[in-house]
Amino acid sequence: MSRFMSRRFDDLEAYVPGEQPRDMQYVKLNTNESPFPPSPAVFAAVNEEEVSRLNLYPDPEGLLLRQKLARLYGVDAENIFLANGSDELLNFFFMAFCDGDRPVAFPNISYGFYPVYAGLYNLPFTQVPLREEFRLDYRDYCGLDCNIVIANPNAPTGRAIPVSEIEEIVCSNPHHAVLIDEAYIDFGGESCLPLIQKYGNLIVCQTFSKFRSLAGGRLGYAMGQPELIADLDKIKYSTNSYNINRLTMTAAAAAIDSNDYYVRNSKIIQANRAYTVAALDNLGFETVPSVANFLFTRCPRIPGGVLYEKLKAKGVLVRHWTRPEIADYLRITIGSREQMDVLIEKIGEILREE
């Protein structure tokens, strides 16, 4: 830290993103990207004519895209907020709704940006422990009398709780905002989106990064009642009014128009997930049940950090954390069948070498 940086950030621990290595070609299963390219409609839409318009600012309201999302989900455009990736949306949530008098709670094992944002804004926060086998017990959040952020399905575990339990959390904290982060909802989970019509304190967060193969485009979106969306807009227009670039909005609109393409890809990923779980079971792994596009798994025969390093040396990149509660586990993105076969082959080699 330089001598010029504000002292209020002395204790801030920044988020560490997944590796994006350049030293060699890897089977890259560490950042939950889709193994599929964007739809052909996206390629057609992001064309020379659209590039020629980059001298012009994009629509700060993103109205066309919001209208398309609204039609897809059966809500109104006023229920939609666009963000530069769901990370920006989370940032705005912590900025808009949390302060010294309105603390926030989230699981102790979940998306790593939650405690980072709490630290960035010097917020009081509670990390609620998961139960055995990384289960989230909704009763731990009922009547907490604070803002709540829950990833459903959770990351890095892949577990999800039913919509009925989310509703219990939302209705038992009526004076505080509840954000449900549904980044991985399209791989077998059940969205709680219908609840936004019933509860004025619920924000549902989704992304184009996973299901719609636009991780490089950086687009997230929130859905909630208009009053909450207006609060997020106030923060956006106070920081970066043109937060979504023109080409991203063009690509996203085309992606919505070709939703069937992504649904088919999701079904393939879900089939590859089941295939990989069965293969890992045969190798003696213990895998947490997942409805996301990744698995959280461990091998009792070899420490997680050792397996991570050995896989990396063999050209397969997965995600590993050193914190003691999960240090034996790896998070493995579900890729193509060919990628998963390479993973299983390399794991088998490593185990035979032990």
C-alpha cells in the first residue's frame, strides 16, 4: 500500500479472482465459465455496424434490454436494473442499503466478495455458519433484523434451498433488504423471482456470465419492486451512469432472443455434471450435491491443495482455497464432456502415482 492511500483501507482484504494463466494451455475448470460460445445470434448482432457506433455513448437506461428481460421473466421494465456484472450490482446493494445502523448477514462459506464489500464500506456484518455438509439452514436467517445476502445455489458448495424457505427469510425480515444471488440458478435450481411481486424488500440478482456465455461481456441484472430498483439507479447515476457498454447490450439482447440455445447448453452441462459425479464417485471422491455448473468435492486420499497443484502441473486448472474449513475441497467447473474426461483421466493418473 502506498503512503497516499487512505488509512481506512489498511485492513481491507481484496477479493482474489480465479486464475487467468498465460503460461500454458490449460483445461480451464476454475472460474465457472461456460464451455460453449455465445449463440450464433450474438455473433451476428455484434457486427461492423454496431462497432461503428462506438463513438456514441450507450443508452444509460438500457431500455431495450430491460424490456427484453422483462418480457422473458414476465415482469415490467421498471422491475429490472442493469449492472456491469453482478459484482457491480452487489457493490451497489452494499452501498445503497447497508450502513452502521443497518448491518448485513451472509453465510460464512459463500461468494468471497460479500465480506470484501462489507469491509470496503466499513459495515458491521455477520457471517452465519453453514450447518453440517455445508447446508444452509434458513431458520438461521429468520428474524435477524438486518440486511441479508444469500447465494442460491451457494458458491462454492453448489447447494440450494427451496423457494419456500427463501420466502420465510424474506417475510421474517420485513424492514430490511434481502438479496438472493442467483448467478447459478439456470443449471437446475428454482428461482425465487415470483416472490418480488409479493415482497417489497426482495432483490433477485442474476448474470449473463454463466448460463448465457457472456462472462467477458460483464452484465448482471437485478429484479425487484420499482422502489428498490430506483434506489439502485440512484447509486448508479451517482457513480457511473454509462455502466453498460454498447456492445455488451447488443450481445445481451441477441442472447435473450436465442434463449433456447442456452437452455439446450444448460441441459448438456447438467448431464456432464451427473457424469462427472459418477466418475468421481468411482475414484473415491466425496462430492457435495450440486445444482450449479460446478462441483465441490474432495478425495480422502489426498489433500485438496496437493491435488490442485498436481492437476495444474498436468494442465488442468480448478479452484482451491486454503481456509481450513474447505481446504480439502476443490471446486470444479463443469465443462464439455471432453474436458471432464481429461479431468478424470488426470485425477486417475495422480491417484495411481500416490
